Amino acid sequence: MIAFVNGILDEKRDLLAVIDVGGIGYNVNISAYTADRLPSKGENVKLYTYMSVREDAMNLYGFLTRDELEFFKLLISVSGIGPKGGQAILSVMTPDDLRFAILSGDSKSISKAPGVGKKTAERLVLELKDKISNDDILSGKAGGDGENNMIIEGDDAPQNEATQALVSLGYSLSEASKAVRKVMSTGVQGDDTEAILKMALKELI
């Protein structure tokens, strides 16, 4: 089993990276999320890998962090989701967004991944919900019985209030939380709910 590949990025095209390791080029399948964060061609890169072995093929799937790799393994443990399905899901949602979606029961956002239907997304949420906790989410909190229940406390209250407002407008919890986190990364004041909400709406429209 190949745990990781560490070498020079020789080529990147679509969802495939070619890593030159000591003169040997490894074809590594990557998600769009990983592809967007790869260094430039000719630079060094380390990808944590999962090897898929079938009767007719052997494929490497690579990720920039162990967290992405472990989440990928979690996804393909679900019945009906293979490596390509896991790759597709991680191409449209970050691991953190997926945790939010799973905890809140937001199968709709997950079903947007190519080849992942409504029933498969619902099964994924059902099977993985007990394997993920609120502590796993990097920012924002989900709780209660459904999407519209948010834990509002401390300095995060304005961010959570803005997220809840977006959900009430019809956006999924994962979409709303992603937009709010993007706004917060720009340096907006975290104590102004209205400002956060307005900027987040611009990200979503």
C-alpha cells in the first residue's frame, strides 16, 4: 500500500496529477478541491494516497491532508459509493462542508455531486451521522433536530445568526455556513450580523 507520494508536480490536468518521484511518474486521481490547491508545475508536492485495486485496474487517489484522505475513506465505506463517487463528492464540497451537511441532514447539497443521486446522498447522511461530531467542524455549530436549529453562543453568535438567516431564506446549511466563513476570512467585523449577512448574500447570488 502506498501511504503517500512526495515529489515534483510534473503535470496537472482536470482531476489527474502526475507526480515525478525519483524519475518515476505516478498518476494520481484528485478532487477538484485538491486540484485548486496544488502548487505550480515543477514544484514539490506531497499527496496522501489511497490505492483502489480492482480486477481490471489499480488507481491512486491523492489528497493534500490526512483529514481529506480519512474523510474520503469514510465516504467510500458507504454502500453504493466507490472511489470515483467519493472523489466527485469532495470535488463539490470541502470536508468541513460535508461534516455540516451530514450533521444537519442536508442530503440535497451532497446530491449535487456528479453521479450521486438523492437516495445515495440520503443513505450517506444516515450511515455517517453517528460517526461525526460537532467538535469535528472547524467553524460554526449545528445542533438540534434539523437545519434551522443553530447553537448561538459567545463571540460566534453574529456569525451563527447570519447563517441561520440564510437558511431561513432557503439556502442549505452547508451553503450558508460556507458563505459566512468566506466572508469572515476577509476580515469583516465579527460582531455585525447585518454586515456579515449582506456580504454572504453577495457570495451566494
